Amino acid sequence: MGTSAAGAQAVRRALDILHCFHDNAPDLSAAELARRLDLPTSTAHRLARALLAGGFLEQDHRTARYRLGPAVTELGRLSYHQRGLHAVAPELADLAERTGATADLALRSGPYAVIVAGGSVTPRVGLRRPLHSTALGKVLLAWPRPGEGGAESLPPLPAFTERTIVDATLLAAELDRVRAQRYAVNDGESAQGVRTLAVPVLDGLDSARFALAVRGTPELITAERRAWLLEQARACAFALEILLLPPAERRRPTN
């Protein structure tokens, strides 16, 4: 049992090493990895060397700093195609062209919405967004998949602007509104001057496999345009259900 527990801990720590490279951390030293994970530098170095041997990290021999390796790229590409995400670009581009907004598609990873396709996927922009402060995240929280939790499952909620919801009770009430109106709004809760509308891409269990958002300035996403923008987003979300979900997992057509 002791050996099994030690092995499981080593695997968790190795995965934690990989997660340190979220949010576009370009490269990290063993000391920086140790500091982020509160580990001895020798332990971080040993784990990094094991990941290096497996191709999950690579090392700049001039600086001895680590970055994500080719095995991560390969697995990411395989996952991208297995999920069918390579097929959604035309739909998102069409939505962006029609609305003048940035169109993004995200899925849930723990307490984050991870943008997997759309206009925000750029080399300089991190792909993870906290669930509680984003319209994408609120949708994923409002229609959780089996095994995922709602507001009660999140760690303490940090504030990004004065509008960010940081109280779990208030967030739960916000999610009730999201479910009732079938869309979510982020009005300056994650960044000043940004307004977002998001809708779910639902499966046959009424769970949000993905969240779809249109994002822009308050001058673009106005109260007068909201109904029309939501109509465009929902039409796109329905098309994505067909593209991304196998027939047995789709919602049944309504008469």
C-alpha cells in the first residue's frame, strides 16, 4: 500500500509540474517549479528530469530551463481532432463575421473554462479563464456534467474587477438566473471594458459539453442588440451540437 501511495503521489506531482505551464508560462527553471508547487528543488528537478525523458518536457541546454515538450503537443493535437474541434473553425468564424464580436468555444477543466477554439486562441493570450468571473464559466457551472459541481465546488473566488462575484451564495443565485434565462453575461467582471454573452452547447443529458460566447465592448454588445446576438449564438451552438456530439449523445429534437 505504501508503494502504491508513493507512486500515486509521484504521478500527481508530475502532473502538477505540467500544470505549471498554464497561462503561457514560456519556460521555467527547477527552482521556479519548486517554488510554485512548494516542493524541494531537488524533488522538482527529479520530476522534471523524468518528464524530460518521456518527452513531456524539453530543456534549453544553455539556460537549463524547461518548457513543454513534443509529447504534450502530440497528445494535444490528438485530443483536438478526437473531439472534432478542427471542424468548428468555420462556424465560429461565420458567427464572428455576422456579429462583429469575438467568438470563443470553451470546455471545463476543474475551476477553469479552457478556450479551445475561436478568436481568443492566440499565442500571447492564456486559454484558461476562471469559471466564476466569465460568461463561459457561468454556463459551464450552470449546466454541469455528471461528476462536476456547481458554485459549491469552487475554491475561494478572487476578484478581478469591482464587479466580480466573490461570494459563493451570490454566485449560486447568479447561476439560477443563467439557467432561467438560458444564457450568461459577463459585464466587466473579468476585465474592464469587456462584455460577453454565452450560451451552452448541450448534450442529451442537458449538460453543457461546451460553452459558446460572443465577446466585445459594451458599445458592440448593447442591450438593444442582445436578443439578436443571442439568436445568432444559439443557432451556432445548435450547429456545434451536430458537429461535436455523436448522434446518441445529442439532444432529442423538439416538436
